[in-house]
Amino acid sequence: MALGAQRGRVLQLVLMQGLRMAAFGVVLGLVMAAVLGRVFSSLLFKISMLHVVPWAAATAVLVATVLLATYLPARRAASIEPMKALRIE
């Protein structure tokens, strides 16, 4: 944790960085899925490219996973005393 930074701010900073990467991944994944979905449309049975539920479910699972994967280390990083961390290094 940076000297002078509050715990909540450090937690917010790490979570926002994780969500930024997730947003990039979601956008890239949705574009690639739309393109590849058109290519492989003959293999999809009873699911059209316009069904929102699978797209939303995949996006929600990805975002929830990213939040969990960034929150746990962020909480740990925010709980470290700055002077203690500096002594270790």
C-alpha cells in the first residue's frame, strides 16, 4: 500500500484495474463470438445468435469471477501496513 493511501482507495484501485481488463475481455469475446457464431451457425441447434440469455450469462460469470479474483488479493494488499512492507523489502 502506498504511503498516505487509505485502505478503501487501494481496494478500489485494484478492483478497477481488474474490471478494466474484464471489460476489454468481454468486448473482445463478444465480438469474436459474434463473428465465429456466424461462421458456425450451422452447428447451433435451436439457438440463434440473437438469444441474449447465453451472452448475458457468460458475461455475468466472467465479471463475477474477475471480481472475486481481484477482491481477495486487493483486500490482502490493503491490509498490509506500509512501514511493515517497506521493512521487508
